Amino acid sequence: MSALLEQLPHPLTDGVTALEDALDRMPVDGWRGLEPDVLRSAAERLMRIEARVKAHLLAATRALEDTGAAKDAGATSTGALLAGAFGGDRRAADAMVHRGKRLEAAPATEQALAGGKIGAAQADIIAGAIKDLPDDTTAEQKQACEDTLIGDAARYSLKDLRSRARRITDQFKPEPEVDQTENDTLQDQEKKAWGASEFWMRSNGNGTTTGGFTLPDAQADMLMAAIKAVSAPRRDHLRDHPGAAGQSPEDGETGSSFYDRELAYRTRLGMGFAEVCSRLPGHLLPGRTGLGATLLVHLDLATLVDGVKAATLSSGTRISASQARLMACQLGIIPQVFGGKSVPLDHGHEQRLFTKAQKQALSARDGGCTAPGCDRPPEQCEGHHWRQPWSHGGATTLDDGVLICPFHHRRVHEQNWQARLGPTGHIQWRRPGDATWQQNHRWRP
């Protein structure tokens, strides 16, 4: 009788077979052409199915670990045994086994994952919180904590859920110790985070540099806040950069057809990061040489006058003539002009940007970007020296200032646009090859 029972299919293995059969009937290239609402619904359901499958996978690996099969097979661990069978990532497989064991102490969390109510990352946070509860926590308290966090998972981000979990576990400590414990824990965590900080960069040899970093959470939040401040608006200037999404607008294309093209989120943040780096206040950063973080740019006289030759930063990086003029116009660099020999003809002063009061005055006069057809508001614009470029000795004054968005600012320098004061008192622009002057006819109350 027992032998007969062993031959009958088990509900779990039968279910795995059914899943395989169902996936075999689903062509992966068949999703195109479905309605957006159908695709969204299917994607959300697949996410929940993935969570449910994950719960069974973790339970299966936990059960496999308990059998000691890895040792019998000569494998170093259950993770190594599974990685050798599929995937090849032993570290990920070991982590999966560990998560499965941790979920054993949080049965309600495992059931919520198996029911598709929470995701795997949320389950990891909740199970970790339950594991960190003090030894004298009662079963009823553990259950209340677990139920609360499962409910919180539906409305909190992973970061907030992690903070919430940490705070809940602290509540099970004696009341006078709660705040002190949290502060001491955070202080210790911050100290370790500084010691774990890393930064690296390498040149890709194609005009770009790739890097990575590890930062303490507080400083990472500061960096992300700065990047998002630059890249957050939907109609932001970053999407107008000529290199965005590997394409550039046609001359004169300033309407929504170009501005509304979507940039990938990571690309937009990357471009925002580049903007933040380009605007670091060098004169405020510490330095032991007296130069702080200020870059010198070495300009050939032909670059300054004709704008046809490349320039060199003090770091050795070569930049185009238009980039050199743009940096000289808006950034904290010091131009050094050479006349064919390695002796400077002129050593300029560090750029003084338009002040807040000056920008407010320009905003009242210009109403936004002055490029013809551009609809960028004042808060997305920069001050530009239109009479005499700062690199040519121009002064940062209202008479020489005009508002222009970053995209058109680059175009002005790259294409040598000409500017003049029109009869109505507003700036007019003329592109190379055009016979007529054009003005941004923005409505002004």
C-alpha cells in the first residue's frame, strides 16, 4: 500500500508540472499588440504569481536543506547544489536558502508571500524584523508585530517599511531605552557606513566615464535630492540635451514634439548627476593647494577668438571649443590663454555667476527662455552674457544678461548664435545662415 502511495503524484509536484505546462503554452513574443490596460493587468498578476512561486521556492530549498542532500551529493552547501543544477550563481542560491530558513520563523509572512499579498523584498524585511525581536518577546507580541508589518507593506516603500520595522522592534525594549537604543544603533551604523564608503571611476575611452560608489544613507539622500532637483520636472531641460536618447532635435524644433519624448529614468538621473557635477561650487570645497576644487582650462588663442580648436582642462581632459566657452560662461573655471607657446597670455578670474537678484530682474524682463519658440519658464533657465562672452572679458551685469534654457545655451555656444536688443526692449536671436532676427513672442502680463 505504501509503495502505491509513493507512486501517486504529490499535489506540490503536480502543481509544478502544471505551471511548466502553462508556461509552455505562453509564447514570450506574444505580448506585443495587446491593449495597454490588458498588459498592465497581466504584468501585475505576473508579479503576484512570481511572489507566490518565490514562496514555494524558498520553502522547497528550506526542506532540501533539512534533508542534508547537499552533503550526501558532495556539495559544499545546498546553494552550491542548486547553483550547479541551474543558474550557476552559488552566492544567490546560498542567500535564497538563508531567506527560506529565516521565513520559517515568520509563518504569517510566508503565507502572505505565498498568497501574492507581499513581494519577496518585503517578506525579507518583515522576517528580518521578527528575527531581531528580543528573546523575551512573547508569541502574541511577535504575531502582532508580524501582522502589523504585513499590513504596512501595502502602503510603504521598502525604505519606509525597513524604518518602520526597526522602530517596531525597538518598542519591545524597555521604554527608557527606546530612544537611546535607536540613537546608539544609528550612530554605530553611520560610523560603519563612513568606513564602508567607496568611490571609483574609469574612462571608457569614448568620451564617457563609468563609476560606482558606496555612501552613507544620509549623504546618498543629499546626492539623490540634488539630482532629482535637476532632473525631476516632466518637461525638464535634460531631455532637451542634444545627446538625449541618442538623438538630437532638428534646427528650429522647439515644440512639444521633441520636448515630450520620454527619457529612461536612469538616463535622466545620469544626466542630472552630470549637471550636479558640473555645478559644484569649487571655491567652497576644501583644498590643500590653495586651488580648492577649481579646474583650470588651457585655451589656445584660436579657441577663444575663433572657437575652432579643442581646449584642455588641468586634469588633462580634452574638451571641445564650444564646451570650453560654455564652461567659461557658466561654471567656476579659470581660463588661461596661450599664444602658441607654453606661456599664458592672460590668466582670467574665476567666474562670478548671475546673482539671485539679477536673475529675478531677468525673469521679470524675459519671462523665461528667450530662444524663439521655447516655452521654458525662468526657473529652468540660466543667465547668459549676450553682449560680450565672459570668456572675452564680459561682465556679469543686467545689461549683458539674458535668460536662456540649458539646451539653447549649448546651441548658442555650439553654433555661435548672434544676439541683439530688439526695438521692443527684448532680446532677438539669429542663427548662422539665417537672414532674419527672431524673438520669443511670449505673452507678458
